[in-house]
Amino acid sequence: MSIHIPYGKGHIECNIPYDGLLTSRIDTLKSDRPGVEIVREAVLNPIGSKPLRELAKGKKTCTIIISDHTRPVPSRDILPPMLAELRKGSPDIDVTLLVATGFHRPTTTAELEAKLGEEIAAREKIVVHDAFDESSNVEIGVLPSGAPLVIDRVAVETDLLISEGFIEPHFFAGFSGGRKSVLPGVCDKTTVLGNHCGKFIASPYARTGVLENNPLHIDMVAAARMAKLQFIVNVIIDEEKKTVAAFAGDLEAAHAAGVNFLRPYCQVDAIPADIVITSNGGAPLDQNIYQSVKGLTAAEACAKKGAVLIMCADLADGTGGEGFYRSLRDCLTPADHFAQCVATPQNKTIPDQWESQILARILMKHHVIFVSRPEMQNTLREMKLDYAPTLEAAMAKARQLKGEEATVTLIPNGISVIVKEILYYGLRKRVPETAR
């Protein structure tokens, strides 16, 4: 049976025999209701919180943290019910939309109009967060990890702080959404780097779908509580980026409800194999090597010792970052780079260190082949990765390394699944059910 593997704006047709197939059930998530209606119902029935209109009573100002251009959050569905409820509770409330850019570039006016719609973009006050502008951020405390909590003063100097977002699996924070709107969303670079430090990234609990004992998640929740994030609206989206479910209320309770809803659609049992084939879900997520690390972590979780991992990624945008590229290019071995990252003090973490550290972790154990465009082959090899022009050529290389009888697991979309088993520094163990 032919399997379509997402690749760029199209797909690679895979006719390779396989022993295991891991797919999510996200494609079964459908709703005939308008997204704005789904969100409105959630906002009117909050989880673990007073209704939004009650929270707004007596408040003069409100800041809504919104997602930036890198996230497919359907803000056009989410913001109208939120704004309506706020103004029912406090008709004259002064609302500011604070764009959570994290470490990303500033969102442009055109991108805001496309995301929010021209009406909201023109009517509402909008501030784009800048993690690198010290004058716009203020320290409000210290996180459990010891890192300073420095966040956008627009989030601090408001009577009511709320947020929107969406929930999906995340390869080291467990899941997106909820507390992540604050950290990394509107935090200063100092706080983001402290949270994404080498020690935390090396934790066996910093994995897809894992929240309990996850040190990054613990800091993120603490940051959101210290920032006084009082209400969230998070949605679940289908493969067409349409809203199919919404959860509103307390930042932990509502987020947990969304996670519990989504997990059964994404979670799969590992099928360990000698060769694991995957992708990063096609465009825009397979545009560079940096982003493709996310899909590789799913393959890693299914790989036998010394396995060959094959990543199908278009890489139209190259490496995804000069620092990320140089880290793997210039290190003696992946193990050396990994050790260097772990040894780097929390307050000395460098941008993108976490991505190169995770890739180094994978390369310490497995041979990685990228199926991509020809112009990327030298760059890939410089980064200690292998290259093949086609999936068939990659499989031929893999068979040479692992033998003709090697087992194969296929994960068509590596970012859409949560593999139940994770790796404890190379030793495969079951994660306790409570940590899943």
C-alpha cells in the first residue's frame, strides 16, 4: 500500500514495505460548527475560573497575549468572543493585544492583518513583544529554576492579563498552549535562555507529551502564575487549521482539559525498528533543518540502538539559523557538543542551543539521512548528517548499514504523534503513566 509522506507543499509517495506504521488520528477531528461558535461556548463555560465578564468588572485595562505569525492559531475565531465578554463586564475597558513573539522576529503589520482580520487589526491597540529590548521588559521575580523572570511591561502594567493560543504536542515542553503564552511568549531573552538551558533540555522528562516532572513546564507554569495570567482560551485545530474544540478558564485546569482531549488522537505505541522513516509534516514546518529536529524526535523514540533515521524534508529555507548550523559543523563530535551544552551554566545559554543539543543527542545514537533538495547535501554533511536525493536512495544506504533484513517503522508525519516510550539517556524505559 502506497503511503503519502508530506514534503514541502506536496508529498513523497512511499511504496517501501514496513513493519510498523505510526499515525495520529488528528485527521478524524472534524466539526461542522463555526469556530467562533465553538470558542464562544467555551468562554461562557470556563473551567476552574470565574466567567471572563466577571473578571473584567471594575478593571480599567486588560492585556490579551496573542500568538504570533509562526503559529496557526485561528485568532479570528478566538478574539471576538473574548473581546465581547470583556466589554460586557467592563464596557470602557482599555484592551491591548500583546503579540507573543518569544525568540521570533517581530510580526509585521501585514501578518497581523492576515491573522486577526482587518477590522480587529485596525480597531484594537496592538503591541509586538521584543525579547531583546531590555527597556520594554521588567523583572518581577525568580523562577523555581533560579532564572530571573523578566517579562514585557505591557503584561505587568495591566489590571487583567489573559491569553489565547492552541494546544499541540511539543518536542521538549510536552504540549504547547496555556502557560507558554507567558514563557517564552512575552519573556525577555534572559528568561527564555534560562528556561531552555542545557540541563533542562537534557532531562528525560523534556519530551513530547510529557508534562509531569518536565523542568521547562514547571518553570513555565510558575512564570504564568507570577505574571498573574488569570484566564486562557486555547483551541484544538484539525489538519486544515480549523477550530474543532476550545477550552477556557484557569491556565492549568483549562490547559489540562485540552491536553486530555487531544492526547488520545496523537498518542501511539512505539514500534522499535532498525530503520525509521519520518517527515516534519511538510510546509511550512519542513522549511529548514532547525525545524526538522522536531519530527526526528518521534523517529528517535521508535529507534533501536544504532538505528538509521530517515527524515524527508524540503529544506527550502536551508539550515534555519547560522548559530545552529555552526554548532554542529564546528563540533568535534555530537557527543562533545551535547556535553558542552549540558555543562553550559544556565545564565550562559546561547540562542538556539536547545535545538542543536537535541540534534546532537539523536546523532550520538543514530545515523540520520535527510531526503531533500540537492543543493543542501554539502550543508547536511557539514552538520554530520547524511544526504540522499530520493527515499529509495536513502533506503539503499540504510540497508547497507543495517542489512536487508532490517525492520522498518514508518511515521508519515513525525510532529503529529506522541510516542509513548521516551529515552533516558540512551536507555529505553517506560515513562510512568502519571507522566504522560
